[in-house]
Amino acid sequence: MKRILEIVWIVLVILTVFAYLLGYLKLIDTALVGALLFTTFVKGALVSDYFMGLKNVSTKYRLIPIIWLTVVIALIGVAYYL
């Protein structure tokens, strides 16, 4: 289990560095905003599954943070594209 958490942590760091570099280099355009929102969703799902301990619980408890995250990211995406 510890090895899986280390891999998940490395993935989270890589996705965060990717988002940081896009912002730092000012490479943000409309298509990349969608990619950033997707990476944010993936990061949130990984955190809720592995670091909040929801990986091995009932599906209804895993869906609560996923649905919340989907709604928030969708609203951010709509606000950006408007």
C-alpha cells in the first residue's frame, strides 16, 4: 500500500508542476483550460480515493466527493468560457 501511495503522490506532483508551468510560461489558451480542469479532476479523485481512504468503501461514499468535484469544475469551466 505504501508503494501505491508514493506513486499517487508522484503523479500529483507531476500534474501540479504541469499546471504551474503552463501558468508561469503563460501558455494558457481555451484548449489548455479544459486540460487543466481535467487534471484538477484527476488530482481530486486521486486525493479522495487514496489519501482520504475512500478507495475501499461503498460506492455511494466515493461518489459524494466525485459529484461535488464534478459540479465545481463544471461551474469553473462554464465561468471561464463565458
